[in-house]
Amino acid sequence: MPDTMIKICGLKTPEAVDAAVDAGATHIGLVHFEPSPRHVSLSDAAKLRRRVPDSVKVVLLLVNMQPAPTGEALDAVQPDVVQFHGNETPEWLALVKEKTRYEVWKAWGLMNAQSLENVLAYEGKVDRVLYDAPAKKLPGGNGVPLDWSLLREYHHRIAWGLAGGLTPDNVVDAIRATGAPLVDASSGLESAPGVKDIDRIAAFCRAVREA
């Protein structure tokens, strides 16, 4: 079984980016969504992006942005992946995937078995679905785990990853329960909302490697 990929999301400082890279993350996430405590401006996101070595992929997270601002964000940051975390339609994401060189991910709030079937509307339209807990006040980064049993032995037709309340303490159980090929952590690695804890980043990546 290949190594589980690791995405550390919601990074805001050079120190946090360096810590994620040094700890072995395969992806780092930058959030451009003003209501989030993890929001970074496009200029700051572009600076952080330039710190990341080519061996690590940069994911830019956007929420319900109109086409023109979406294009501006992608041009400014030049990520490897654009992750949509709102109510974006399959048709819109298929267009982004077709017209740009970016890998396209869709975050999906997983509530029940039916929502697993509903996500198939994105089959062929996105490169990866990222299963998260259902949205609350914010669309993600709420620190709430989803029901892992929904994914146990499920036959996935879209490449996928697991998010939602993952921490250094529960990520091994999450991988064993779901077989996740990629895990994504954000609020579970913080000392305060939007403030990444360097030691927790390292502990999370270490736990994933040991799983």
C-alpha cells in the first residue's frame, strides 16, 4: 500500500509552512476566504507559495468565488491544486479543470450514505473529493470528525481524501477505519484558531507515517 499523503491546511506563516514541509507533508493548504481565521490575502499566499519546494504541492482553498475573482486568485498564487469548499456546481468545476492547468478538488460534507452517492455528480469533473464533516458556520476547519464508518469498505469511483477533525491522536484510527489515501488536518493542529502549533504538525505527520 502506498504511503498516505498528508495535507496540512490553513497555514499562514513562513514558520508553519516550513514546519509542514520539514515534517513530511505532501500538500500544504492556503485558505483565501475572509471569514476564516486561517484566511491569507492573495499577496501573502503568493509569498508563502514561493517558499514551498517543488516536491510539495500547494493547494489554494476558495469558497463560492465568482469566475473573475477565481481567475485572479489562481493567477496570483499559481498553486498546484485549487480546492473548492462551497456550493460550486459540477459544471463550474469541470470548466475550471478544462480551461486551466490546475488539479481541481471538491470538499464534500459527508452526512450519510446518501451524500456518498450524491457526490458522484462530480465524477469526471474533479480530480479528487475531500470528505469533510458537514458545514457549520464555516464550510470547513471546524474540528469536527465525520462518521468514518460511512467510508469503510466503500468502493470509491473518485480519488479522495479524508478531512474533518483529524489530530495527531486520532489520525491512525481514521486511516485504519477508512483506508484514506490522503489525510487533511487544520484546526486539530492549532493552539488557537488560525495559529498552527509546530509540534502538533510534526506529531501529526509522524503518526501518519507510523500508521
